[in-house]
Amino acid sequence: MNTSNTIQAIAMMALPLLLAITLHEAAHGYAARRFGDRTAEMLGRITLNPLKHIDPIGTVVMPLILFFATSGGFMFGYAKPVPINTRNLKNPKQDMIWIALAGPASNFVQAFFWAVLLVGMAAVGLREEFFIRMAYYGVTLNLVLAVLNLFPIPPLDGGRIAVGLLPYKPASMLARLEPFGFFIVIGLLLVGVLDRFWLSPLVSWFGSIYLAPLRWFVG
């Protein structure tokens, strides 16, 4: 991959990824405020300003490493987690389900709007590769972020949702994995288990739904 193609590819992915991560974290903060915890709001985390959410490693270094390691085939990252004080919630176990769900939900919504943009460009005959690929990345990156976060291991959102849904004993056992959850997820990604049995099947399934209208215009 030459320099100009590399810069162009990064530019295509950068905006969708930045929006995906920023809105994901802001959605957690908004949901927390809705259920009574204003911690994120007081720290300025309910905002679309990406500088408030950027994590140097997760938002900058990791996406670039993945991008170059896969020759431009994949870019992914994460932001600083939004702080939640469960003592401020009226029903912590139940409320945390909705707060955790808010992040992935924001990504599914973003994927929908990128898909609408993609279909709209196809409908009017716009063939500008840069914007077409940016919209495509907007769909896929948001679906990857949503599906990965729904994996039921804390501290991922899916893990916190599972803790809220499970009875006390299994919920407590699952919650104890949180300090090690990140390493478990990375390990499962490195050996390919998470991609093969969770990410790829679900992202492909959602992608087929989101991008189905394109068939009307591209055959």
C-alpha cells in the first residue's frame, strides 16, 4: 500500500470510527443521567467533543496498529470509559442494563444512518469512491463496535447487561471476571475464537440486513 492510498484509507475510516466511539460513550453518559447519575455530566463526558473521550492507546495507537497489521483491512478502537456511580441509581441492577445497552444501541443507529447515506448515494447515481467507502466503513465499523461490546463478558457492555439479567449467584460470579475481562477478550480475539463464533457471524448477519436495500440499485 503506497503512501497516498494509506492516507486516503485512514481518512475514510477515521471519521466513522471517531463518531462511533464518541457517540457510544456519550450515550452511556446520557443514559446514566437519565437514570439519576450525573457523574459523567459533571466531568463533561456527555458531549460530542471527541477530545473528551479519546484514549491515546485505544483511540489512536490501536486503530493504527490494526490498520497497518491488516494492510488496511481493519481499523478498530475504544475510548475512555464513561464513569458511572451506581450509588446514584434508584435501581442499580436494572438501570445498569439500560445504561450499558445505550452504547451499542447508538452504534446500531449510526450504522443505520450510514447505510441510508450509502443507499442514497446509490439511488442518485453518485459514484465518488471516497464517500461510498466512508459510508461503507461507517456501517461496518459501527456494527463491529456494537457486536463486540455485546459480548457477555464484563467490562464490555454485554457483560454488564448479563450481570443485570442473571440471578444473583451467577451474576456475582460473572461480575468477578471484570478485572480480567479485557485480557480474556483480547485473548479470544488473538486466537480467533471471538471472531469466528461471535464477531464475523453477527456482523455479517446485521450487515446483510443493513445493506440489503443496496441490491435494488447495484443488482
